[in-house]
Amino acid sequence: MVTVIGLLGSVLDAGGGPKRWEKWRPTVSLTQHDDLEVGRLVLLYDPTHAHILETVRADIAQVSPATRVDAVPFPLRDPWDFEEVYAALSDFSRDFAFHPEKDEYLVHITTGSHVVQICLFLLTESRHFPGRLLQTSPPKGKKGGPGAHRVIDLDLSRYDAIAQRRALEHTEARAFLKSGIETKNAAFNRMIEQIEEVAVRSRAPLLLLGPTGAGKSHLARRIYELKRARRLASGDLADVNCATIRGDAAMSALFGHVRGAFTGAASDRAGLLMKADGGVLFLDEIGELGLDEQAMLLRALEDKTFFPLGSDREKRSDFQLICGTNRDLGDDVRRGRFREDLLARIQLWTFRLPPLRERPEDIGPNLDWELERAEPLVGSRVTMSREARAAFMAFATSPRATWRSNFRDLNAAAVRMATLAPAGRITALVVEAEIARLVAAWSDGAGGVAADAVERALGPAAAAALDRFDRVQLADVLEVCRASQSLSEAGRALFAASRAKKTSANDADRLRKYLARFGLRFESLPR
């Protein structure tokens, strides 16, 4: 059975005498369509318009005797008050006995104030009214008659053109977050899809995890720019690396200060929270923030209020927080370095950006992007010979390439090769020199890491007792562990190739057993 729910129109449905049949009345017209058999009409009405109701009820009985009219008193003090109208319609939907398994429901949105129509739309879209919208219109070019009607299904996936447009919007948004880079890593692409969904639907904090140079700052800026483009952020992006601020300087940078708050405070300062009002606040390396600043930040997140340093006047800022860190904040909580309540507040949406070595299939597209970015710096177009590209990619995806600083290393390599390329053409000789430069930077000559790692972990005597083969292998394992936040992350990097051939992964356990051969534990390794 078709059940129509609608409001009695105080103007459109009014009319008396024989001439009323020459006037189009939306509620009566509902029951005059041959292709719309209304079994039940639930009519909400203002008791002050009872006389209109009786006329409409009698006319419906005349044109459609099979239609049952159930009149429900629905008084509104102000039909233009959004809060009152929405609450009243929501209460009605909650109390009404819907049976969608056997009845079809149509919600008539032609009568009532614009506010009423909007609220009916919202409540039908949210499935408070489990049905479809029904819109009616008067006949064209003649008086009387039922006019036209149209059923609107709010399941947008059923409209091919809309579905295709929405899919295109999602694709464009995800490409935007990736700066147009055609990434191929499946796990990374799934993460970007989730971030896009969260960015356009939520203003809750986001926590971006990942090692230095993995792209946390860049991604945070792209998230802000996407929200700005979708008109989901009206304010600015305010960002700071928390490792660069301490004490009063941290309080002042974040929350502002008043003149005289501390030595050197010669004038008032607004602070980053006020700059981010209506926009986004990005706190990189949030694990470096002091406990006092963490407490004030937590209050600002929960209450949207804070006190500038040295002031007793409360300020208000409505911002979205994005945090970045390369630290294990859970471990920091256990050590008393990070507030547990703040961590609980910021980790609702947590995304881990993998290091570059876990995304070997994405090194090529990112190399092309970095070379394109380098062109304005060198003042010419930059290309790469096939031989040169093959040589660089073979090295870049090999175990020799540790990519200790991730995309910062790749960016530096691209800039150097572009700068030294003869006539803008990167040759095999240029690549050979760059590979040597990277290897040196990642070895003991520049970083003092690889050659000494085994001795620092085992001690000189035990290190000297190792075969050269074991020592070189262990040095590489220790370097990967040093750059990883957890045993699992290190295991994923070390056993990426073999993991791809398995149905289940035990990388962490495999690495744990390897380290145990030398009496080592990941948690105790020198950093």
C-alpha cells in the first residue's frame, strides 16, 4: 500500500464553493492521478485550519473513495523556526508506526513553509522517514485538473549521471591529495581513499604517523587545501614544528600572549590557535610538545577556548587539528611524556604514512614529480635518458637504497641530478655520480651509522668475531631498525619481497628471532 505523508497547506489547499474545483489544490490532486494509487494519506494540520481540513477530506472522499485520510494535529508556533519545525517533525517520525517491509511511503514536500520542506527533505534523507519524496505541480495552460507529480529517490547511487559525477569528484579529490602523482602502492592508495572520506565529512582531529620525510607536512597542507576548495574551511592553515618551540615560546606561539607576559613580550601576539580559527592547525612532531602545552591544547580542543599567556581573558577558536609524529606516542604515555587523555582525543583518525622503502613501486612516479618540481629551480626542462632512468631505478629499489630521510632524500637527489644534467638531460654518468653520493651519505662516511652500528649494538669484541657476511647483513638490519618506529614496521621493510608471496605475514616475529641470534632486542637497540 502507498502511504503519503504531508502537511495541509493553509493557502494552496484552501478554497470553498464550486469554484474550488477550478483551483489546483496539491493535497487533493494527490488522489486524482491514475498512476498513483494512494491507499492512505497521513495529513498533518494546524488545528486553526480545521475548516480547510474538512473541505479537503470531503473532496478526497469524492474523487478517491479508496483513500483513507488520517488527520494528525500538528501545531507550530512559528513554521519558519528551523529548530522548532525540525524537532516537531523528528518527534512525529519517531512516534509514527512505519512498516517499510510491506508499505511504500512517499513524503509530500509541496505544501508547508520552505523550512518545513527543508526539514522533510533532511529527515527523509536520513531515513527518519523511510521513503521517497513526492513533489506535485499545477497543470500547465488550463484550470483545474490534478497537475503533475514526481517521485524523488534520495538514493543517489540510482542516478547514473550523479553516481558518475560523485565518483569523479572522489577520484579528483584523491588525486589532489597525492599531488597528481599516479601512485601504485595498494596500501597507500587505500589510506588516501580513507583520508579523503574523513577530510570531507569530519572536523575531528587527524593523527599522521610516519618517519621523518614520509610526507606528513605535505599531506596536511593538501588536506587543508581540499577542505578549503570544498568550502569546509573558512580560516587559514597554521602550522608549526613542535620540536622548534619550548617553554614560554611554545605557549606564546600556540596560544598567544599579552604585552608583558614574559621578558621580551613587548606587544600582544595572537598565536596560532587564533590564526587557525575556522581553519586547520597542523602540529608537526606533536610528541615534542611539553606537558603544560598539551593540557592547554586538550582544553582548546574540547571547549574551543583558551587563555593567552599572561591573560585572564578567555579567547575562542574553532579549528580542526591535524597532528604529525614519528614517535610512538603510546610509549610516550607509558613513560609520562605525553598525556593519555590528549592521545585519546587526537587518535580518532590515525593514518600511518609508510617510509619510501616500503613503496618501491611509487619511486618512479615520485621521481618524475620531483624532477618536474626541479625545473623552475634550474630554469629549463629536465629529461632523463632511458639508460639513466633504468640505472637509477635499479638502485633506488634495491636493498642498497635505505632512503633514510625518505622523500627528502629523493627530492635532494632529483634536484642535484637536474642541476648537473648537461643541457637538461640526465645521463647515466650523472646518475652514477648521484648513486655514489647517496651511498656515501647513508654510510659511515657521512652519517657515522652503518659501519659502527654493529659495534654499538654488540660491542667491539663480539662484532669482531662475526664473519664479514654476517656483519654486513646485520648492519643493514640495524639501519632499518634504527629508522623504524616499531618492530612490525622494520619487519615490513626487511621482508617486503617475501611477504608479497605469502598469504599471511609474520614479519615482526621473523625479525625478532633474527635479532635474538645475536642476543639483541628491538626495544634495546641504539638509536
